[in-house]
Amino acid sequence: MGLFDNILKEGESLIKNEDALDFEFLPKMLPFREKEQRFIAECIKPLFSKRNGRNVVIYGPPGIGKTAAARHVIKELEEQTDEIYPIYVNCWQNNTTYKVMVEICEHLGYRLVQNKKTADLYKVVASMINKKTAAFIFDEVDKAEDYDFLYFILEDIYKRSICLITNFKEWITTLDSRIKSRLMPEMLEFKQYNEHETKEILKLRAGYAFPEGVWEDSAFNKIAKKTFELKDIRTGLFLMREAALIAEEQSKKKINLPDVEKAIAKLDDFSVKSSAELEEDARFILSIVKKHSGKKIGDLYKIYQDKGGKHTYKTFQRKISDLDKNKFISTKKQRGAGGSTTIVEKKLTDF
């Protein structure tokens, strides 16, 4: 039998729009977050009258729609007016003030950033934004290595609204008092979806992603139940995609329960991010873990230093913790004669 025998013909694919299974995909509707979106919009509304908007910290566990809700508001803002700059920055990908400023320049359409210092970029950004107003969203803000960009915006941008997204309510307490006293944010909590909401959100995405009738009820219900159990919509999107691919490999016309069971078996290796999204030092640490999987965190730190790593042990620990939370690696506590230590292991698959 040939390698490409027994495949589905053109038009028979079980997935009609794979983009809809990406967590970054913005559906036309964002159900069960209307109240939160209205709150964010109310913080931005004063900008329409050339007045300062309010600042808000959005917090809650991963995978419950914080980013999607904020981006929905920004998208509607873009459609409403050209007088307010809508600026979205992911601080995982842009984790220093310089990188943040370069990203803001990109949003403003200013691309002559080469060979410019951070102070030069401050001047460019202030001169452009202060002719209008700006709504800033800093996603995964707790991943930033410094917050000079916040101080700059609070001091030098006249009319603005700042939205900061984090998984941790306590993050706000780590900010420098000079920033906190100027920021004075509202706090907006995103709570977990209940079981009904989880199922309806996945049903909506399935409507975008799959032809009608390809899901057996028992298979879809199993995914919805597992997603609710793990409290992360990204898990459900991953499972739907994997189950569909498994069914396609067998040239099935429907996705059934065994396909879902096989997809669930892959969950241990599922990462909600691509390693390409990691900032440079995190990728460097990940490469060390992959080559020295199973070692103690202290031993890995020594290797990191020997290879030119510059961060302190405390920062190294935090980066290991971030990689663990996002399922690039796994960690486990191990007790020994000298006390407890952390063993760090690579994941089998890098999605």
C-alpha cells in the first residue's frame, strides 16, 4: 500500500477552518464576557472626549477569555474612531522596555527604530500619541522584566487608558510605588467558566471550525467535560483539533469517542504556546533543559551560567516556573538527605 493511499479526498476534510481552533482567533461573538467587555469599554470611553481614561488590571487564571475580551474591545474601538490609537502589546514576547517601545512604534506606523535608543523612542511615541489619545493593553504584563515603559506612559502621555492583563491578582503589589501611585487601577476579575458556558463556547468554535454533522455527540460531550475539568478553553481547542486529525488519519467521515480518547492521551505534552513565541533567554533556558532533562534546578543553573547566562538564581527559578506553567517543561519536588530540591524535565513533544 502506498504512503498516500486511504486519504480523504478534496472537500472531505473534517476541518473547514483550522484557524478557528487557534486560541488567538477572535469569533464574531464572545459569549459570557459581555459584562467584562463593557467594564473595559467604560474605562476607555473618556478618551472620546479627550479626557484621561481609567486604568484597569484584569486578572484570573489562564484560558478564560481575558485576552480575547480585551482584544474584542480594541477591535470595536478601531472600527469606531481614528482619534484613539489602539495599542496591544504582549509582554511575554516583548519583555523589556525597549522591546515594548519598538512594538508601540510598530502600532503607530513608525518603523525608523533602527539604531535608536529607548529615550529616542520615548520622544517619538509621545510626540505622535499626544496629538490624539491612546488605549494601551499590556497582556501577560507580569512577564515583563522591567516597567519603565509604564512610568513613561503615565508621566508623558497626556490622555490614555491602560489595561494590564495578568494571571495573578498579587502582581500589582510588586510594582514600584511611583508607578502604583500614578496608575491607581480598577481591578477586574475574570472568573472560571461554568460547565454550561464551557460547552457553549466550544460549540461556537466548532461551528466556525468544522462542517456540520462531523461530531458524534458523545465525542464532543467528552471534550466539553474534560475542558471544564481542566478549567482552560485552550485545552478544548487543542482536543478538538487533535481528535479531528486522528479521525482524518483513519479516513473517517465522523469524529467519535475513541478519537477523543486518543487526543486526551496527548494532553500531557500539550503546550499552550509555541516555543518560537518565547523571549530569547527563555528559549535559551528551554534548550538547556532539553539537553539536560532530569537534572536538579541548581545543576541546571550552573550549566546556564557556564554557557553565558546572566540572570540571578531567583530570576532563573521564575523563568523555570513560567516554562512549567505553560507546559514546555515539567517540574517535581524531590526530597533527599539535604532537604528538598526541584527536578526539571523536558516534555516529549513541543507543539
